[in-house]
Amino acid sequence: MTGQGSIELAGVCKTYDGSFMAVDGVNLKIPDGAYCCFLGPSGCGKTTILRMIAGHEDPTDGEILIGGENVVGLAPVQRRTAMMFQSYALFPHLTVRDNIAFALRVRGQSPAERYRGADAMMEKVRLTELAHRLPAQLSGGQQQRVALARAAITQPRVLLLDEPLSALDEQLRIQMRQELRRMQQDLGITFIHVTHTQLEAIALADLVVVMEKGRIKQSGTARDVYAMPNDRYVAEFIGGQNVLAGRVESVNGVHAHIVSRDMRGIAVPMANHARPGAAVAVAVRRDDVELFRPGADSVPPSMTSISARVQAVEYQGYFVKVMLDLAEGGEFVAYLPERKFFAQPVTVGDVVLAAWNTDYARLLA
């Protein structure tokens, strides 16, 4: 059913009005059968790339290959792509079965053929019991499954999803993330999913592509992008990281020592761009931070620490978010396990040492 759904973007550019560069020289390979999420703020070019892969727009320059074939200039039906829009666009007067069969009707299949195909698809996506309901009789999650089934019944090589979960409430959004992933694995086709929600991309994707101003800032597995961001933009956009700016004071082959207004000789594992005098940023994961009382607790020698004052405390259930003001200005956040926090709680105004394992910090470009 799947066909070859590998995608390659080679030097893809898209300009509007001859001057505005919406997509700027994008190069990317997406394996056949992968779940890929394009992630970024509004206006970063992610939806434009989606539309160019779908065939609703052509690039100003560059090539788009699907299954090794350059598809620029081909219609969506020739590319064997299908797109599911945010609104779902179900026909309100048609049943679930007829909505799913509609694409096969457009292609001229007989009633027997298209209903046979629709019934098989409904069974695959667990909609058989809802076959004779109208869209208005369905929940938001059920409507989404119908829209996905209608797109998938055309046997596309690539299924494209434009912000598919943004209209759902939080609980349903979490449930539908699981549904999307399960359906992608069951169908075995390449999914390209556009979102501005970091947790959505991290939860779903084999490949996360972070974009800014028409360019790819970083692509990789969800864990790589979250835990090992390349630069300050990715670290701050993905979240979960504290980012401190400074300059390299010295290097010893193992660690670089960073100084700034907030840091005095802090050791960070070496990176290739660590040269004395170079401006750098340091990323420290919020869940790697521990809090110590100055003078009362000794910070282990394997850890680096900075002085801070507790600004706010937020209970998040399984962890507690502690927001800190650094002694010389700037903000820092610690995610502390709930039990550990309440064993040694801190309150607003307390002076603490925010510490982390030296080898867990990361130098950013």
C-alpha cells in the first residue's frame, strides 16, 4: 500500500513578491515510513514547505524528490500525496462511510469498489461502529480519525498534516497524539506533520525539524534536539533548558572555563568552537539542576554552581518548578522531583546555590 515515501528537499527556496524569502535553501532527507514534524513559530516557513511537498505550491528554486523522483510541477495526485487540513473539511451531509469513500468516488471507482475500500479502511482505523453516523454526531477525535482515513484511502506515499491537533482541548490532544502515531505505524506511510507545539513534536516524531526564518536550525531525533541543541535558538525554543551567555576564559583540553556577569570560571565540557575569548552560550537542562543552601550544604566537587534567589515556586504535580534570579541578574529555572522538593523545601526569597553535574552542561554556538 505504501509505495516509496522517502523525501528529499535539495536547495529548496520560496520567495513571494520577488523579495520575501519564505524558505531559504532548505536541504533535508526524510526516510520512507518516517514520522517527521516541522516545528517552529508562525512565519518560519514550515507550512510553506508542507504545501510545496503536497504540490499546492512550487518552489522558486531547488528540487523536491519523492521516492527518488523530482515532483516539482506535478499535481498532488501524480505525486501520490494527501493532505489533511486543520478544519478536517468533512461533508456534514455524508456519513462516516461516505466521507471516507468520497475520494475514491472522485477517482471514478464503482460503488462496490469504493465501499469495499472504505470498509477496509474503517476497520483499520477503528471506525466500523461509527460507519453510519454524520460528522455532527462525532467527537472531535472521531472526526479527526475520519479525516485521516479519507486522506489515507487514496494510498498516498506521503500524508501531510497541517496543525492537526490545534483545535482540540488538552486531554483530547494527548489522546490524539497516541492515535496519530498508532495510525502512522499501522498504515506504514510517511507522515509530515507541521506544528508550533514543542511537546507535540517531541512526543510524535522520528525526525524533528526546527525552523527559524525559512531555514532549518536543527534536525534529528526528538531526544537529540531536546537534549543536545545545536545553538541558543533551538535550546530556548524547544524549552527545558537554561541558557547562559558568556565568553571562554580558558581551555584545558577537557573543559572550557566560562565567565560572564552571572558566571565565574564555570567549567563546561569542551566543544570544537571553544577558543579563549570566544562568545558562547551554555545550556543546562532544568531537570539537571539541584538546589543547595549556601554554607549549610556542600556542593559535590563534580558539580558546578551559581548563586541565586528564589523568585517563585510552582507545583506541577510530579515535579516542582522553582524560578530563580541569579545573584548578578538573569533568570534560571530548576525542575525538582516532587518528593525531593518537599523533603527540603525552599520559599520565595531564599538564597540558594543552583548546581548541576559539570559534564551535563553543553556549550552552544
